[in-house]
Amino acid sequence: MNWEQLLSLKRHGDTQKRTRASQDETRLGFEVDFDRIIFSSAFRSLQDKTQVIPLSKTDFVHTRLTHSLEVSVVGRTLGRRVGQALLNRYPELKEKGYTFNDFGTIVAAASLMHDIGNPPFGHSGEKAIGEYFKTGRGLQYKDALTTKEYQDLIDFEGNANGFKIVTENRAGNPGGLRLSYATLGAFMKYPKESLPKKPTTHISDKKYGFFQSEKEAFLDVANELGLLKKDTDGLSFYRHPLAYLVEAADDICYTIIDFEDGINLGLIDEEYALEYMIKLVKDTIDIKKYHSLQYKKDRISYLRALAIGVLINEAVAIFLENEAAILDGSFNNALLDKCQYEAQMNDIIKISVDKIYMSNEVVEKEVAGYKIIADLLDIFVTALNNKFTNKASNYDKLVLKLIPEQYKQDKDSLYDRIMQISSYIASLSDGYAIRLHKKIIGNVM
């Protein structure tokens, strides 16, 4: 892969080639991507989607929205620092007008939308959609779908749904948000389809990144960017190199900031937690300053800032050291998987799993989420299919009035109809999913 091609400014529907030198310096092409994501309704819905604690009653805990903004800030720094080094390595990029800010903006935009396709109720929302089609009433559709279509549903993936949201063609709105292909490439951590499932040691094979409904859009992006195709059955490519930085930004934020949430909520004892955080920041901490901070939140905030800085340095160094392997697809790991602080990060994640992610408050909300998502899927998929076959009851017609027009279009393909509803359910915020479910089951109070 080569950097000039990987930095493509092309957007869906372009008839002329865009060049970096022709961009308006007051609002560059990659900055337009960031703006479009910020103003999208899908991004706004993240304000009421779970990051750590579902439906928390406190105003401190992070939502998917605040998490995404923080990941974007870290991603911007990673991109700028890597970009600065790459421009020195490849002066021809500088001659063509590229700056280190271009790298920073691409990574920031892709980081901003990295969770944009996630369903309500955290990662259990993905599993709940999959379970409905694998073991629930959705199993009835299996024989009418291709194996890949069915796999998309039983292994519903927020990353693939995110790609659908930002690229989906709609009447009068082709190409979704019409983001630059460089940003779309950096967003795709798993540039492959749901089948075949052949576990490998390569990090990009951990999940999949697009549904069958967006296969052509994906191929257009992959071919424009010059992503390397793997020598495997099915559509599977090596990552855009900047996707490693997006992943690192997310890894840094959820590891450190989820841990911070747990401490501030009292789920993790401060003194116990310090034992692990200090190991990360022992070379940069000012002990005198730390002890001068009167409040726990300030002390934890100070450690968090130091820890993020340390891990940013690690990610940048590992990326630049392994750039050649990243470009040829032979770099198999996430950037921080083999960093010098791997053991400390794993310790922090283990504590977060035990004390936060598996706390009663979280588990209770996730259990409720399974029931809510299954019920909503069943009601809306049934109603939309009945409408298509002219068998819609008055009840079906009424419930279809509850969803936006773009999610109930007449589609000849059963897969497309089911995917419309699945994407609609995934678009719901936690709170709205609960309120909608209450109304549908007759609890209108």
C-alpha cells in the first residue's frame, strides 16, 4: 500500500479527481468529514447509549458520545504525531500539499464515528440482535437467506452497521454522509465480510466490517485506497494503516477512562486502583503534585492524563517502528498488544471486567436489554414483512407508523427488509428503546 493512495479525498459519486493542493485551506476535505459526522443524527443518538454503566443516574459517567469525543481527541494527537514523522520519510507527500494535520483529522474523524453503529445496551445489544435470529423467533428466516446474509444477522456487528450508516444509499441521498475514502478506510478496523469465519492471529480478522448490503460500497472504497487483498476465500483485506491508530485511541480511552469511571463511582477502591495506575505513570508522575490534590476526582484525573500521554507515546513509537509491516499487511497485532505496558493494561482491564462490566447494575440492565431488543425486532420485522406480502393487520400498520420512513421501505429482498429493521433497532438510544418497548407492550404510563 502507498500513502498517496491511502490519503484519497474521493467521495461517493465523484466524477473528477480531488487533489490536496486544490482544497480550501479554511475547511479541508478531511475536516468536512469530521463536521458531517458531528451533525449526523446517528452521532447524536450516542448521547444516550451505554459506555460503561447503562442508564446511569449520575452526570459523571461516560456515554458513547463522550467516549467517542475523547477517542477522537486522542486519535487526532496520534494522527498528527505519526503524520509529522511520515512527511519526513516521504517528502513527496509534503510536495503534494499534505500536512501532518491531514493525518490527524482523518484519524480524529474515524475515531469520532468508531461507535456510530453500536446498538443500545452496549455490546450486549449486538449479541441480543444476533441471538434473536440464531435461537429466537428470527430463526424462521434462515432458509430464505443466503449463508452470508444469515451470518450478518446472527453475528450482528456494530462496526459493519456503522459502515452501513455512513455509506448507505437513500433516495435523494446517495452515499450516506459522503465521507472521504481515506476516512472510511481508517474507520474499517475489520475490512472483511462475515463469512468465511476462519480464525487467524491477525487483528483485522477478529470481527467483520461490512454487511452484504454494503459489499459494493466497501469494494469501491477498498479498490480506491489500494488496500491489499488477502489470499483467502471471500472478501478480506488488510487494514488501512491509520485504522491501527483509531484502534489504539479507543484502546487507550476505554482502558483508562472506564477504569476512572469505576473509581469515581466507588466500584473500585482508590488505593487498590492506584497500585495499577502508578505502574503506568511511574516515570512521569510528580508525587508532590499528586499528594497536593485535595479531591479524589482530581487525583484520578491527574493519573488518567499522565497514563493517556504515556500510551500515546507507546502507540506512536510502535506504529513508526513497524510502518513497513503495517503497509504490507504483515503486522498482526493491535499497536498496544505488544507494548512495554501490556501487563499493566491487562491488569486494569481485568479489574474493570470484574468490578464494572460484571457488576449487578450492568448485568441487570443488559438482561433487560435482551428482552427489549428481541420484542422490538419481532414486532417490527413481522409488520414489515406482512406489509410487503399484503397481509398487514391493522396492528402491523399502526406499529410501522412508529418508525422513520427510511426504515420501512418496500424491499424485494427479505434480507434487506430484515436489515432495515435491525439497523433501526440499532439506531435507538437506550432510553428510547425502553420507552418504545413500554408503549408497544401497553405500558403507556
